[in-house]
Amino acid sequence: MTYRITKEFHFSASHQLKDLPADHQCARLHGHNYIVKVELSSQTLNAHGFVRDYNELTPLKDYIDSQLDHRHLNDVLGDDMVTAERLAKHLYDWCKSRLPETSAVSVSETPKTWAEYRP
């Protein structure tokens, strides 16, 4: 049996996919209202009956607010191809190093699209 919890975060940022053909819409500078979902999983619960207390995800909110929100993601991540997939991996790595129960991170750029990183 595996227990899973998720928490959702929101931020707005710009990016540009510079390796795409010039006539591709994503090659132009543009922005999104991103939604990030972080999933934590565990076979057991802690003494309080949690996978992890949701309050322990506050450092992720602080990171998103201070480093990603209203920023140009190409500059922040030092990458010319900041895709939703690469952003999901970046956030997964950030979370996993602090929250070992991290099992997946999903990123949405539009209401109809999602990318997920799940090792």
C-alpha cells in the first residue's frame, strides 16, 4: 500500500524556446500562468498519520515566489529550452533534495496541458 499526497502551487513567468524554428509561436518571448503539483508518497505514515505535514512544503512556495514568480525562466534556469518537462524535472530535483518522499512533479502551462516528471 502506498499513501500519496499532492499540493498545488501557482506562479506566472515568461520563457522562450530559442531552439525552435523562428515561425513557431513558442520561439517568441511569451508567458504562462503556471500550475505546479507536487506529489509525495510513502509506504508508511508518520506519528501524526501524515505522509508529511503540508506545512512542510512552505519552503517550496517560498522558492517559487522568490525565484520563479514573475521572472524570465531562461535566465533563472540558465537554459535556452525551458520546457514544462524541464521545469518539472528542476522542481522535482529541488523537492527531492529536501523532501525525500517526493515522487512526482507536474507542471501546467495552459488549462489543457500538463508535463510530469516521475522517475
